[in-house]
Amino acid sequence: MTKKEILSKQFGYTSFRAGQEEAIDAILAGKDVLAVMPTGAGKSLCYQIPALLLPGITVVISPLISLMKDQVNALQEAGCPAAFLNSSLNTDEYHKTINEIEHNKIKLLYIAPERLEKSEITTLATAGNIPLVVVDEAHCISQWGHDFRTSYLNIAKFISRIKKRPVCAAFTATATLKVRNDIQKLLALQNPYLINTGFDRPNLCLELQKPNDKKSALLACLAGRKEQSGLVYCSTRKTVEEVCSLLCSHGFLASRYHAGLDDEDRKKNQDDFLYDRKTVMVATNAFGMGIDKSNVSFVIHYNMPKNIESYYQEAGRAGRDGEPADCILLYSGQDVQINKFLITHGGDDEQANPALVALNLELLKQMTFYATSRGCLRKQLLAYFGEQAPAYCGNCSNCLTGIEVSDLSLEGRKIVSCVYRLKQRNRSFGKTMIIDILRGGKNEKITNLGLDSLSTWGIMTDTSAHKIRAILDCMIDEGILKTEGIEYPVITIGNAGPLLREERRLLIKLPREQEKAKQSLYSQLSETKKASSLSGIDETLFEKLKKLRKELAAKEAMPAFIIFGDASLRDMCRKRPVSLDEFSAVSGVGAVKLEKYGKVFTELIRDYCNTEKSKKSISQSF
């Protein structure tokens, strides 16, 4: 078969996506490949199709058991001979897989980098016919990346043991130029064919919020989403537990995932999410890499991650099926302090490497710039990865909410003066207390401490607390003020001299006041885009197809998205195939899935169409 015949017959697609055909052609021509392709761009097909065309067995090095399992299940569903070797197999299953490898019954073998030193893998390398080695999540090989794993450093040694050097193909979704250079060097790629299809994910709506109350903001974000699948990322285990409890108490089917849970609980919770028994997963960054769940419609960061690579990798788990999805970051200044603490008091390896600490602090600074940006979020995100973008994307909260530049130098001087007056009394407080003082608050703490006698008490009564907080954040970002402390950060004076001497102005971009009282343009557009993605879709039929898919998945003990993704179900709704021939034209329906599922799905669609026709006929007769 040819590459296009495999694409159609095995995987059910009629055309390649950007970068796929070039990667396949390069591999088949015997060239090493380094491909940077965003999540959802179809990286897997770039090596799966060559693996089915090349003689021998292709070894795919993948970091997570869950990823291997999903990939192998999906390949087997498409009729491709694939297997994995990892600790989830019992002794009999492991030896059975080894036997199938020895008898040339496997075309794709997924293994973790930690197993490369095992004797049976070494034997396979020295004796077997391995034309292609694939390195998935290749950024893990670089200590300058966001998810460095020392086990990845064994890959080049493994490749050197193979009797005849194979083609090596490395794939990643997020990697800066420095990390890409590391991948090429540490894998010893030989004059690789470089593919970079860009980092932009046009279907992702990027939103930035700076709420006073994160719990209320989170519940507001999730309003109306109880039937949708999504992720909520938190920075600590404690926060994961609190947020998960909050969501469960408000009726959400939420589960949790962090390193503090035992293996059995983590596996159960992960499966609950993958199998759609729970709709929301609340997790630390321990969850997610390689999770191939296609119907995640939102990712919310309850806390800001330590760097942009981590943020984009995690946010990118939304919208893998190409449908519109939301990526929302709830930012607060305390996130920065927590991340600084985690970086400077992290693992032994990090503390032993001052250069790595300095780099991670710089990466945190870049992430903070993004989280406090008042320009186009997509432009800033892509610029970090060295990619040019227009100043207006039309698909992020900053572009759609509407902003204006205001000279708030006078307000800034009032705030500095308040912090200075407190310092004179050997007092320092956090943002909320300073805002209360400036707005003339009379709470018990202010009166007991005599803070209502300050000359700066009540000098900003005509300014909203929301606006003062935004000015405070900007002044901290620009170093005019500083924060000290981790758990209870307080505001102190920074480089405030130029502002006080009127040698500089404080120019701040803020949302236009008239925008705040109504639903944001961003939310409106997000809903409009979601509606357009469902154009031509009969929701009743769509739900019936989802129910059938869920029943079949339960019988076969696999996630529903492996049988068919939501995009395939929507295509069925549009095309309404009532015969096997028509069903074969549905996106994602290959020969094996046609034979396995064609009859039950076409029967459901045929019955539904006949029922609708009868209803229409009856209504017309009256």
C-alpha cells in the first residue's frame, strides 16, 4: 500500500494536515527528522504510517504509560499491529508481547525510556530489524526545557547499539530554539529534516483574568459547563484538594490527580476522566502529558505555571479535535511568589545548579509578563517561541474586551505615599489592606491600629477597588513596588523615585469601563464560535450517537474517544450515512472501524431519519 492508501484505509482520512506528508516522506527517504508541531496537529500519523510501510519493527519511545495505552488501543482499533512494554503488564502479558515481537507480529512497539537498559530491549536492538526509532515528547531530553527527564539521555546510546543505524524521528509540540538545538545534539540526529508548522492553535480562545476571589471566578467560568470535559490546573496538592471539593460541592463531576495520591487512586481517577465518568479533572502538572483525550473543551489554570512552555503544553490539551476550546488563566501576584519559592527551594538537582535556577527565574519572569500583558495574548505567546503574529488576533480576551491607555501617575503616587506612610509606622500589609486604607475603609483592623489617622487614608474613595488592584499589579510588575513574603505577601517600596519626582509617567492599559457591566465580547465571540462549530448538527442525533459510542466503549473497556472522536460524530450528523458505503466517507472511519462499527451506527442513523420523516409527514397532514 501507499501512504495515502494507509491514511484512508487504516485511519479514515482523505488528506494530510500541514507537515504530515513532509515528515512521512523524509522518514521513508531515510532522513532523520525533528518536527515541532502543535498539539492536535497529528504528529502520531507522521511516524505511524512509515512504520506500517517499513520492514521490521518501529520503536516509539514515550514518557507515560497512559499515553502508550491510548496510542496502542487506537492503533489496534484501526487494525494496526501495535504493543507496549511497561510496568502495567503482568508477567504473562509481558512475555506474550516479547514472543509476538520475536515472531514479527508487531509493527509498532511503545516503550518508556527507563526500559532501554533492560536486557530484552538490548537484545532487540542488537539482533532485531529496527528501521525507525521515534522519540515522542522530545523536549524532555533538554534540561533547559520544562519537563526534563534524565532517562531521555539514554536514547542516543540505545540507538547506537542497533545493528544498522535506524532513522531517528523526534517530535514535540513546544520547544524554544535552545531546546530544539539540545534535542538535535543529544539525540545525535544526522542532518535532520526540520519541520516547524508553527505554534499557533487558532481554535483556542485565550483568556486572562485577575480576579479578587479565585473560587468565585472559577465557578463563574464553569457555569453552564457541567456536561463538558475539562481540566483545572493548580500549583499545589493542597489547592487541588480544596478546588476539587469546591467543585463537587457545587454539583460538578470532578476528580483529582497529584503526586500525593497512591498509584491505585491516581489510576482510578485518571480512568474516570478518560472514560467520561467524571467531567472535570483538577490536577497539578503531574497530570496530562500524553493524555490523548480529544474532547477536552476547556483548560483553566487556577494558578499560573512556572513558565510559558508548561502553560502552553497544558493549555494545549484543550481542543485536540480542532473544535473551539477555551484556555483561561486566573492570575494573582501570589502565584509569582509561590513559583519563586518552588524554584529556589526545589529538588536537589535544581539547587545544585545555580544556572538552572537563574534560567527558571527568567522563564518565570516571561510567564509573568504574559499573565499581566495588556496586549494581544496570542502575539505575546507566539513571540516567545520566535514566531511573528499580528498585533490583533480577535480571539483572546485582551483583543476582544477592549482596552485603553490611561495615565495613572497621580494615582500611582498616592499608592506609593500610602505604602511609605505605613513604613514610617513600621507597618506593611498586602494589597487588600492597602486598598481598604486608600478607599477609606473602617473595618475593625484599620480602626484598632489607628490607620484611619494616616494622611493617605481615604484619598482614593472615588476609585474602585478593582482599579486600584490593577494599578498595584502594574506597579509591582514595573518594579515601582515590591512584594515580600510567600504565604502572606506584603507590599514594600521599590524603585519609586522617578515616579515621585515626576520623571516618569505611569501608563496602564485597562479594560474600558463601559465593557465591565455587560458580558465580555470575548465570551460572546466564544459562544458564537461554538455555535458555528455545531452548524448543521442535529443535537438530538449527536447525543444519541454519543450514547451509542459510550455503550460500545464500556463493552470494550476503552475510552469512548478511541472508538470515534466528537469530530467524527459531528461528521455523521452532517452526512447522515445510512449505508456502509456512505459511512466509509465519514472522517475517521477506516476499513477496520467500518467493518466493526458501521452496521450499528448506520442502523441508529437510519432509524432516526425514518422517525424524523414520519414526524414531519404527520405534522404536514394536519
